[in-house]
Amino acid sequence: MTTKPTEKRSRFEPEPMPRRDFLGLAALASMAAAFFVSMFGMLKLPKAAVSASPAKKFSVALPDALPVGEAFVPPGRSVAVFRDGEGVFAISTVCTHLGCIVKPNANGFECPCHGSGFSKDGSVTKGPAPKPLPWLKVSKGGSGFVIDEEATVKTGTKV
Amino acid sequence: MGEANRSALNEFWVNLKSVPSQIYRAMFRGGAPVSDRTRSSFVFGNVFLHLHSVRTHLWSLRWSATMGLGIITTAAFLITLVTGVLLMFYYKPYPDVAYQSIKDIHFIVPTGRFMRNIHRWAANVMVVAVLLHMARAFYTASYRKPREFNWFIGWGLLVTTLALSFTGYLLPWDQLAYWAITIGANIAQSPREITDAMGITQFFDIGALQREVLLGSDKVGEESLIRFYLLHVMILPIVMAMLMAVHFWRIRKDGGLAKPVDVDARVKADAQEHYPVFTEEPKKTYQLAAVVKGRTPAVGSGPENTVPSMPHLFYAELGVLMFTTLICLVLAFVSDAPLKELANPLVPENPAKAPWYFLGLQEIVSFSAFMGGIGIPMLCWIGLGLIPFLDKETEGTGEWFGGPGGAKLVGWSMIYGFATSIAVEAFAIRFGWLREWFPDIPQLVITLVNPGTVITVLYAGFSIWALKRFNSTRAGALALFTCFLCGFIVLTVIGTYFRGPNWEFFWSPSDWSAH
Amino acid sequence: MKKNKYLLLISSLGVLALLVAAAISENFLKEWHAIQGQARTQEGPIDVKLRQIVNPDLRESGPLRDLPRRNGTRGTGPFGS
């Protein structure tokens, strides 16, 4: 940091900042870079790599006497399983609005949180829900049927 | 030798006897605070007191200047800090165990129930006080130069206060807490409503990312509880303390409270009671031995009409501190903090309600998750933060409802703000909204046109009218701020008292149908 | 300043009064004190323990998790019998 000795100095600015201080700028810039990269690393930590929730795939044994149109809710799961003449299908009971658990009723489903209503096939009939309830993938196996809560299928797919 | 020994022993004895008085004298660097002069040196020499200026203007000491709202907020924070640390002795942040420990605190721990009640009420008092404090700063136009940055810090403090309160809401791990947080976390996911409508969710799912980082899992569980606990007892209080330090420091550095230009003509110190200490206005102040240039707020105006902060300001502060404590204790004494049954992730509460200060948002969320949860709040947030940079007028600084339009405009804005929000809500409750009339309507239309956005547009229109009518940005700001405040109150009241099971409208909770 | 002094005085007295009231209700008025007072056997009062199940007939008293294992009874309430 050199200043021309001929320059007149003010009492308030005894040592003006040199215009080009490559060393100082490089040092500060690398510190800023190190800071931001470390921030990025630290922010990586809170985002879990593996979700700690229980397995999303589970098998379910349907009661033999399940009437057509009546929902069977496997204990501990937010899924409604139905059986009719064409086969078995599962509809998620997690409301597409804000994630409350919808309740099966005579006309379909209703959400207790914000009053969304869904018909028997999960399509929205009422309220703020932006999307129909997804149909979940059902396959034969296990103790009857295996339902995968992560895989959705087209509405109307029955096994 | 014997004589020297005796005198040293004697001296030791004399010193030992005077230890208490010596400690007392050593505590005060400038001598004991008994005169105005030594009190002043005590204030600026004391680590806890030096955030105060040594002298306080009489204008700032009037009750109507601030109504003590800043100190009330601080006092409520201190109360939550003390009671919160006490609760941590017994609280265990693990699902089910957490619920049991709150139950223990409620039923078994000595004074536990009282402490928990105080903690909860002080938190609510703090939320209310911080909102009113913001309104005070706005209506007295105290955000103007040189206080723009402090308004900004206060804006951060508002967010931190709400976040602290919200994270504390989950900790009891009862049904109330669990479902309030589920709804809150899903609001964080609501940008999906937009990405879904645009069909880009699979490439850019910002909503799910926000939710996942907040909860640490795909639903509210043990990871979420420990995260909320960490935020509540560690991260947010540290952020809060740092912001508060800057906030207080800037009040002092920006020249105390905002005052009208002609303040000295309005307030006159009683010559009998307060002897003027300065006979001349100082022409400059020196900082860091004159190396640093710049003016402090006292340059060019004598510090007359000020009184020593000790004791005048300190009596006011202590009075407000104890008053806040009294309010919190009264509330804690008459009303117990709720504790419902253990959280059950499979059975939602009906109705499931967020904390009260978010019920206004939940009311608009019940039409569109994105607009109610993200869109409109963000708009308000950004608008609030930018106020000092958009209104650069000078008329009415430091006065209640100062500026063009004044109290009359605020009155009209209140009427308009209440009337429009009540009218739009009444319409939506009575006749339903778009989906009831057109079942196949695209979601994007509902996201753009819903009661929340309609109210916002009506308010913005009124604000523009006021801005043109008075030819002043301050008038526009007064109108807009008042309207949003009224809208917030209306929506919060509807969400709190008039929404029952399935978020249906009820005139009174006693009409709620049993579910 | 006088106004502020009165505010401080009245608020502090109010806080003191409430603290005393809270202390009284905490120490004398809690309903479990009365229930505890009834829980006596011939040998005297039964000890208070965390999450307690008391069975006066068996003169058993202990934490909830221990009791059923010890004597095969299942507690149903504070005085499960």
C-alpha cells in the first residue's frame, strides 16, 4: 500500500485506499468464497438424505366380507382400499390441499380441515383442494395385496 | 520488625473491614450515582445501561409517544426466556415422551403449570405487542431517515417472533400441536400449487424441498420435533438476541425516538425542576478523537428539553416491565395453557386450527393454499420492508397519523378496510366460490381469483386513490397499512370464532355439529 | 416521572399479590392434595411417586410401569383396584 508522497493528505483521510489492491481483494474474495462454500456445506446437513419414515410399501389382507363401495383402512396407514366387481383399488386419504387425513363417507371423502370434498373416485367436488386424491399402485402378493404409497396409478386402475 | 509486622496486620484488618464498601465503590467507575453528573457517568460506564443515551427528551417520555410497546415486547421476551429455561429442566423432545413430560410439568412439577401458563401467555403478549409496536412506528412515521435500517431490523424481529411462537407450538406433542404444525408445514409446500399448474413440479419442486428441510422427514415425526425444538430453544433465540442488540443500538445512534422538527417549541422543560446543563448548542461532536467524520444527531441542536435518563427513563422502563409481568401473570392465573390428547397422526383434529395469529392466513388458505400461505403474506412482507424506501416525505414525522390525510384518512381507511373484507368474506361464505359454480375450473384460476386476492386488489385500489387524492406516497401508505391491518383482524376473528368442523361457518362454537 | 413511579409501584404490588395467590393455590388448593390426604392405610399415608398407581387393598404404591409386573394387577386410574 503505497501512496505518492507528494499528495496532500487530509487530517480525515490520512491514508487513502489504493484504487487497485490486488492482494487485498484476492484475500477478501477467497475468504468470501470459503465462507459461502462452507455455508453451502452446512446447509446440506439439515436436508436428510434418507427419509426416516417407515416403509411405504405394505401388504394388506382384505376382509372377505368387504361390501362394494365400503372403504377398508389398513391400521396405521392413510389409504382407503376398495373392492368391487372389477377388482381391488386403493385411494390415498391424504388431502391434496394441506395434508389432513380425509374421512370416507357415503358420497366419497371429506376433509375435516378446510372442507374439501371428494367423490368416490377421488375427484374434487368441493373446497380448496387443487388436485384429486391419487390412486395408489396395488399388486397381488404378500398376505393378499401389496400397496405402494409412493407409486400412483391412473384413476380407474383396478387389480 | 515487630512494629512493622503489627502495622501490616493492622492494615490488613482495616482493609478486611472495609471490603464491602470497597467493592461498592469499585462497582461505580465514576463514583456512586447520587448526582445528575455521577448518574450520567454511571449510565454510559455500565455495560447494561450504556445502550441508553444519558439524557432523554421530554417528548419521548410522554406515555402517548410509544405507549411503551417496545419495552412491553422486550419484557415479554425476557419473561419467555426465564420461564422457557425453567421448562427445559423437565421437557424431553421425543414424540410421546414429550407429551408425558408436558403432562408432568402440568400436574406434578412444583409451579410447573404456572410457569408453563406464564410462558404461553408471555409469548402471546409478545406477538400482540410486536404487531402494535410496528403499527406505532408506522403511524408516527418513525421509519424515515435516518431510521430506515432500524425499521428493517424490526421487520426481521417480527418474523423471528412469529417463528419462535410457531416452533413452540409443536413441542407439547398433543393433537392441537400436531395438526397445527402439519397444516403449517403443508403451507410451506404450497408453491407446488403453482409448479403443478405450470407442469414443472418434477423438475423443480421448491415446495417439497421447503417442507422437507423444515420437517426433516415426509411427515411430522421425531425428526420434526427435534428440529422445532432446536429452532425454538437455540437458533431463533440467538437470532432474536442479535437482532435486538442491533435494534436497540440503532435507536440510540439514530437519535432516540423520531420527533417532530419543532419539538422543542412543543415541550418545555420545567425550569424549576430541570436545570439546563448546556448553555450553548454544540457545533460538532467528536468521535474516535476526531479521526472519523460525521454528525451525531445532537449536532446543531442543544440537548435542552432533555432530562437525565437515570432516573426519568429508568422509572418508565421498570414500570412498563412490571406492568407486562403483571399482565402475563394475571392471564396465566386465570387461564391454563391447553393440553389435548396425545398426538395421533391418523386422526386429524376437527377443526384443525393453526396458532391464532395464522388463522387469518388459514382463512385465505381455505380458498387457495398458495395465495393464502405464500403469495399474499410475501406481498405484505415485502411491502412492509420497503415502506421506508418508498415514502421519503418529511411531513408529520414523529406525530401520530402524521402526514397528508392524517387521522381522518386513517379513519376512512379503517371503515373501508373492515367493510370490504367483511363483504367479500360474507359473499364467499353465503354463495361459495368458483369451484362450487364451475366444478371443472382450472386450479390456476382459483389460485389467481379467490377472496384473498380480491380483498388485496380492493385494498391496493383504495391506496392508489388515496395516493392520488392527497398527492402523497405517505397517504397511500397510511391507507394501505390501515386496510391490511383491518383485513388481518377480520380474517383472524372469522378464522378463530366463526369456523368450525370441516372449516364450515358457524355463528358460535356451541353450534358445532358433533363429529 | 410521578406517573411512571405509580405504574411501577402498582404493577409490582399486583405481581406480588398474584405470586402469593399462586403460591397458596399451588400448595394448598390443588385437588390432588385432598385425594392424597384420603390415601391412607393403617400404617399411615402413602408416598407420592411419579405416574403413580395406588392400590390401598394390596398396600401397593409405585410407578405405573413397575406395578403390574410386580403383582399382576393392572392400574386403571389413580386408585385402580
